[in-house]
Amino acid sequence: MRPRAPRFEKKTSAAARRAACLVFLWPALGAAEANEPAAAPAPADAAAGGLQRVVVKSQALGDGDADVARASASATGLNLSLRDTPQSISVTTRTTMDDFRLDSVNDLLGLATGIVVEKVETDRTYYTARGFDIVNFQLDGVGTPFVYGLVDGDLDTAVYERVEVIRGAAGLVANTGNPSATINFVRKRPTAGFQAAAGLSLGSWNGRRLDADVAGPLNEAGSVRGRLVLAYEDKDSYLDRYHLEKGVAHGIVEADLDADTLLTVGHTAQANRPRGNNWGALPLWFSDGSPTHYDTSINTAPRWTYWNADLGQSFVELRHQFANGWELQGGLMHKSTSSQGRLFYVYGEPDAATGAGTMAWPSLYDLDNRQNIVDLRLAGPFTLGGRTHELVFGASVSRSSLHDVSNHGEGIGTVLPDLANWDGDYPMPAFNGGGGGSRFVDKQRSLYAATRLRPLDGVQVLLGANATWIASSGESYGASRAKQENKLTPYIGTVVDLTSTLAAYGSYTTIFFPQSEVGADLNRLESADGMNAEVGLKAEWLDKRLTGTLALFRARQDNLATYARYDDEHGVSIYQGVDTLSQGVELELAGALTPTWQINAGYTQLEVETADGQAARSFTPRRLLRLTTTWQALPALKLGAGVAWQSAIHRDDVTVAGLPVRTAQGAYALVDLMARYDFDKHWSATLNIDNATDQKHFTSLYWSQSFYGAPRSVTLGLHWTY
């Protein structure tokens, strides 16, 4: 099998009336799967008194308040409380990131409810939820088109105040629906008063990290405010020869142009400099079909390999609040990703007795990706039938260009010694062979509207629709990417208050997702489409400091791109469209159980099948448990634990000598521990122990190669705040 190219490869009592409303909705959602409904009316949205800014409470646990996010606009464009959002939604706050040293997006999402981090290589990652790839990402609620599936580089979390995960399809504002999840990264913003913080941490494998964060007013009147965030990390690895150096800078300035108008300008930059990074990973079976077994530290990369990546985001936002409670928000964002690498892929099946038999595939790679996004939305309240409702209109335009080139190195097919005893000694070849590349442009335009109606006390109905036009041109590794598509996707949801603390909800949306993979005819597959439905219960207790969710979900994706084979003649991976069904249940509990005990716990159980009832995507765990909990044991001492457990997974889509081969990873749990001690109001120290039980495990079975995750590690950090 050749290497995967290094590209980026949805008169009755009031109580009785509310119950009747919910009973009516769910059968309608189920019937909609068989009979796609006409587009829902495309009106409106806003919040009474205007679209309010999202507020996150983040006080000391000892003060009796929970570190709980109160609201989010990520799912519908409407600023809704988490209880009033008719989908499952989870929030990881800055406090949790700091407590558990979640310095990378991979670490953060690895502890998020329902998310599986498929780390296929040291520096490339897929994310999945409910059995499907996550391809919808937002920055401050603005969708960033992303159809390549693969995330490049070790993304840092230093610049984010919180990260929201909306499970299920959120095509209303993400423009294309996918029944996995939408991830919204909320950046740190300036503060009205001066604040500053700094941190130094030292850890296993010569790990060193520096953080700095300063914010506050820039003029005497406080009408201009700024924030600067810096982070630098340098570390070796448990993997032989792997080393990572990265730097992050985030600067943002906001100015009150007048009492009702806010202008914000910002830029975020990250530079990754990994060395000894793998491209592909370890073979999973010997030539006789038996499973391989290597030490956790084994790496397939020589010393001369690297994969530099520079990531940038520049943005301008303007918000204006009208006197009637309506708000206009416009934004312009430019994103850039450039990477260059000397790469080394190992392929083949080693001999079970000698370990020899794998072969080399060196390559020189260069990529440049640019995205421009314009987003405009208008939101506010309106009155109808004596009740106040909300309405939002939005439009977005984006253009993404990608150019990459891969040049083969001399010596492809050179036989390597036993990887178990290999020291990475391989001469760097000349890179003078053609390997192909891509040059294409994706354009996207979207219009959407949504409304929250309140027909009865305690009943909310959300209606919306998104119209998206997509045009692509160019080619990728010999395959044409030319395509034009458009789709109208409706959205309907309802929330019914059963009691003052308990609400029932339901939502339904259709799915439209353009795909970049090619079929046997070397043309792009048609878009995946289908439906996503969810019903459940949401509860709030202890003055809304503790929330709970029970969700039942069902999603169908028709024509979902599924890897079939590698085409040696044309040098591309061939995919086939497969109709896939996912359904299951999720439970989540988040917030403060007591003034000193904080918890975020989520459990997911699902089935993923093809149209004929066969199990699909067996590399996806069918059961997941995610937990973080902290306890303020003493006024100055906080203790905590994090657990990421998943059920067994496997792959059995390979044959050797005509016999099927199964690669399996048994169920396992990763346990993280933390302790923080506050010396005074300015200084504190935090001790983190990751994978405390030293569990050996594969990072993923998403591909037919993998490597082992990190063993036990220890980090000690010293923090100062002003």
C-alpha cells in the first residue's frame, strides 16, 4: 500500500398542551426520515432586548459558583441558554484547560463527551463523534469551511477562553450539515480591567513551556482595550527521535466607536517545528497475518525528517446595537496554513521471525492553503400575537485555495531492517522524482434564517433553513475537483418546559456535505446527504450550577465516502459511497455538585451500520466515557482526576494470503490526575500526572497503520496571576 498523500485527504391545561406539543413533534421527526419534508419556513431570530453576548461564570469553586457556561449561539445562530438549545452541547472552560493542562486541541477533545481523537500520525489528526468525521469548525461562532477531514499540526489552546462541542448536525450556521459534531473555538477577548498571568511548566521528556497573558484598557477612558497571549513549548518525546517546538501569539484590540458600536481587530499565529515526525505509522500485522508487537517508543522516522507548519488567522469584526434591540454583526477573516516537510513512509508487512521486510518511501512536501471568509448576520426581537419572539438572518461567503506538491525521494522500495531494533539510520536521499500535487479552489455562499417562537408559555419552537451554493475547480493528484452544487437544508426544533427545572427537546435537520474523495472513475463522489434527529431531556439544578442531559439520536448519511483501495496506476486512494446509519444514547452531567465539587461526565453508546444492517466503521468505539472532576479539598488545595475510557475496536478489512486479518485494540481507560496548591492570591503550583496507570494503547485504528500513545508522564507548573 502506498502512503496516503500528505494533503487534507447536521380547555386544556398548560401542562397538557406542552406535552401534546412534544408528543406531536417526535413522530413527525421519525416520519421525516422516510419522507423528506418541504423546506421549513425560513424566518427569523434574536434575543429579547437584543442578541446578548455569551457570559461564562468562572469563579473559584469555594465561592459557591460553578465553572459553567450559560449560553451559546453555535448551534442555531440564536443566543440560547444550553437548556434552550435543542441539541446536545458541551463546554470546556478555561478553568478545566488550566487544571488538566489541556494545552493542545487533541488533549482537550480527548476528554470531551462523545469525541474520539483519531491521531493517525504524530502531526495529523481526525476527530469523530457519533460514528462520523467532524468537519464543521467555528471560530467565535463563524463557520470556517473545512472539507478535507484531516487536521494538520499540534493546535494549541492558549488563545481560547472556552471550546464548545455541539453534537449532531448544525448545518444551519455551519452551512453544510454533518451528524457528528460542530466544534466552536471561542477566542480570548480584552477585559475592562487590567489583568495578567504567566506560567512556567517542566515535564517528562525534557518538556518546557512558557505562557503569558495580559489584558486591559489601552486608554484612560477604557474605550480601547487589548489582549496579548503568548506561549512557547519545547519538548522531546517518548517516541524515539521525535521533538516538537511550537510558538503561539494572539493579539486582539477592541474599540468602542460609540456607545452602540464595537470594532474588534485581531491576529493569531502558531508555528510548529516537529522533528523526527512520522508519516504513516507502524505496520499492524506480520506477513503471516499475526499482529505485530513493538515497544511504545518505536518510531518509523529517520532523524532528518521534519514537518514545519505555520498557521495564521486575521480577523476584523464590527457589532452595532440598534435602539430597538436589534444587533448587526459583520466579520472578515483570513486564514492561512503553510507547511513544508521531509517525510518518510514505511510500508509493507514484516516477517514474523526476523522483523525485516518493510520498505521505505521518502518524500518532500510543500503546501499552501488560504481561506477568506465574510460573515454578516442581523438579529433581534419581534412581537407577534402579544408575545416576543426572536429572529436572525445571516449570509456568508468564503473562498479557499490549496496548492501542494509532493516530490518522491530516491530509494523508494529500499528494504528496512527490523523496526524493533532500528535506530533511524537512513541516508537522506535526493528528492528529484515527481509525486504529483493539487491546485484547486473551493467557493461557498450561504444564506440562512432562523426564528425562536414562543406559541405557549413554556414552549419554544425553532424554525430555520440554510441555502448553500458550492463551486469547486482544479484537480488533486490527477483527479478533477470540478463540481457545482446547491442545497436547501431545513431545521426544526422545540423545547418544552415540563417543570421549572426539567425540559424536553427535539430537533430535526437534513444533511448536505460535499466530499473531496474520488471514486473508481477518478471523479469526486457526490455529496453525502441524509438526516439527523435528536430528542431528549435537559435539567438544571442547584440554581443552574448543575446541568444534566439525556439524548437519543439517529442519523443517516447516504453515499458516505468509505475507503476502498489504493489505485497504483494513478497514485490516488479510491473511495466508494456507502449508506450509513448511526443511532444511540448520550448522558451528560456538568457543573457543581457541591460548592467544592465540580464534575463534567459524559457517556455515549451507539450503533453504526450500513443499509443492510452490517456493522460499519468498526474502528469507532461503540461506548465512550469521559470524565473530569475536581474537589476543593482545602481553601488552598484543589485535587482532580480525568478519565477517558472507550470500548474495544478493530479492523478486519485486510486479507493476507487469502485469509482475513483482524487488528484489535481492547477496551482501555486513560487516567489523568492533578493537584493545585495556591500559596497566596498571586502564586500557585500544579502537578499533573497523565496516563497515571501507564496504559499501553494504540492512538487510532482509523488507518491500517498506527502507533502507541504516550505512557505515564509528569508535569509541574508554576503560575502567577495579577
